[in-house]
Amino acid sequence: MERSPVKSSFLAAIGYSPDSATLEVQFKSGRIYQYTGVTPEVHKALIGAESVGKYFGLVITGKYDMRRAIELEPKADQEEPQADRAL
């Protein structure tokens, strides 16, 4: 699933599959989770929210079945460097 970057202090990117009603969220930590049963309307509201992180916390977290998609996460040696890491 293709994910698009979002402006958030803890979310990095969001993807959505209307065929499976699955929301895929990549956190700034690199972890990826998939949430099932998410309607297209909820996805649209999430990406259009003034605060994506706040909407995610209020509407998605704890309300949908989820699983960690560890097989989709980058390996430690494949991670992209982060600009905010201390040198």
C-alpha cells in the first residue's frame, strides 16, 4: 500500500485501501500499523483534519482492530537518516 507523508509530530505517513477498508499508518519511529474496518469517510476526514495526530488519537486509536505490520518496516540498516537526530 502506498503511503503519503502527513504533517504531524508523531505520524510520518498514511495509506488507505478502500478495497480492504485498511488504514496503514507509519509513525515517525518507523513502526507501521494497519487498522481494519476504516471507512473511506474516516480516512478522508483523517487526511483533511487540521491536526492529523489529534484526529488519529480521538477517532482511530482503540476504535479499530489493528496489527503491527513489522514485515513492512525498514530494517535498521535501511532506515533513512532523520534530520532531527542528534549528531
